[in-house]
Amino acid sequence: LRVLEEAPPRRSSDAVMQSRCNAASAITNALFPSSSSSSPSSSSSPEGNPVVRAALSLLFLFRNLSSLSASAASPPPASFRPLQAVKMRGAPVAKKPSAAGARALAFTSPESLSDWLRHRLPSDSFASWGVKPGTKTVHNLWLELSLGETSLLLQGEEGLVGSGAGVDPSSQHQLQPPQQRGEGLPRELSLLRTVHVATVKIRNAAGAMLVETHQLLSDGTIRSRRRPLSEKMKPGESIEEAVSRAVREELGGEAKVRIIPGTYETRVEEKASASYPGLPAQYVLHSVDAEVEGVPQEVEFSTEEVGECSEASGEVIQKAVFVRRHFWKWVHDDMDGDGELPLPLG
């Protein structure tokens, strides 16, 4: 309080301007005093000319005006800072990040993925990949990861580890080398494969649903399905785009699909992966009802797959397992009470 009382009051800009005007007049009078006793010749000199005196006074005034404007436009001192929002203690904090915000593991090659999984999955299950009929290889999983169709996540007691996407697992401090931890993941950590799937429930005029009964794979084996038309979704793909692509790739270019408005549903299923034994999977199912023209409406039929291996090349095509042909059937009563066929996804 004493400091505030002793501090001189701050003058406004108008007071400062008046003070500087008075100073300009005083300086001009001091430099060029006017005297009634001056000689007549003095009125003709520049110093005695009132026009010159007024001009000098205005020049002095304008120079001070410019300096005042510059000081007013200068930034506030460093000690001045706007108030910052401060996080309050005790505010609720999300303890379990969602799968969409978790770090997806990324691998530079199928070999690096295989080496990493070998020590983190049950050895007998991992050895069956691509060997047991109906399963896929590590090259298939690597291709799914590279295309963004699948995410491989780490989850623990506090939820999924990390946030973001596309992280090299070798840089994660949570993942110690296998020789330091022994085979498999520690109890508090487990792997999770997440997939977004577009499911198309196609019905004919009689109300029967089109179901894929089985698939012929590139290695000559048969894979049982008994599912409606389903397709893994690509990053940023809408349900309409995914449905259109699924119909084109699995039912052929002649098939024309029409999604029935108001039938979109979504749900999450967690179950063991049929394609990759030993790897837990989470399926986010995006389901719509639809009508399709350009396919047989009553009898069984088969179609050729046209899109699954189009984005693969070289060694991946040679060592991965792809679908060659789809087999379809119209069914009425092979579904459970929820209208879904009771077999796992791939």
C-alpha cells in the first residue's frame, strides 16, 4: 500500500500530449524570442518570422507524436502474460484408451513380424499358420497391417498401451527382448488384432439371405465360412464405399447393390481368429441390409475373387494365401436368434 501511495499517478496520453505541446512552445520561444524592441530587420529574418516559428513548432510536435504512437504499439513487457488454463487436481482421467487411439505396431517386413510374434504367441498355434487348412500365413497378416486393414495392438491391465499409430515395436520400452523375458508376453500384456468389417445382408424377394458357404484358397484348401458377404474395411473408407467394393470384388462387376436405408448397425465381437490361431481378435462389425441385381436369386452359385491379391507383389504373393473362389447359397433358417450365422470371422 505504501508503494502504491508513493508512486506518482500515471498520466493519460492526452496529458502527455498537452505537456509536449507546451514544451514545444517553450523551446521555440527560447530559441527565437520575440521582442517589441527588436529592430525592424529582425522581422524579416527567419528567426523572427512567425511562419517559420510555427513550422518549427509543428515539426517538433509531430516528431513527438510519432514516438508516442510507437510506444503505444509496442508489445507489453515480458512480465505480462495472459492467464493460463490449469488442470485441476482430482479431475476425472480416462484410464483405458480406446482401440482407435492405441498404438498400432508396425513392421518393416514379414520376417520382422514373424520374428516378433514367434516369442509372443503359443508356439504350436503360431506354427499352424498357413499349414492348418483354412489358416493364413504371417505374410497375410503383414499385408493386412501394411494396407491398414488390420491393427495389431498391445493391451494390459490398464488398457491398451500407448496412443497414436504406426509405431515400431522395437522402440517401445514396455517390450523387452524375448531372451530377457522368456517365451511369450508377460501376464500383464497381451496382443489384440482389431479389424473393421463391412457385413452386407443381401436378401432376395423371398426373404432368404445370401450366405458364403465356403471359399477355395490359393493353396487348394477349402475354408468354411457360412457368413453373409463380409469385407475388411480400408482406412478412411465409408460403409457405402466398403459395401460397393465388397460386392464388386466378391460377386463380380455385373452385380449392382442397393443399401436399404435405415438398416445400418454396428457392434463389437471379440473371439479367437480362425485365420491366425492363437491371436485374439476384435471385430468391429458395420452391418447393412441390401438388395443386389446381377446374381442368381434362387440357386447356389460361385464367383471368382478379383481384388484380394491385387495390392500384393513379389514374395508376398508367393507365400501368402488368397481366396480364389467364393461359393454362395440362399438360406432361410440356418441363423441364430439374432439373425447371425454362428461361425467366427477370419
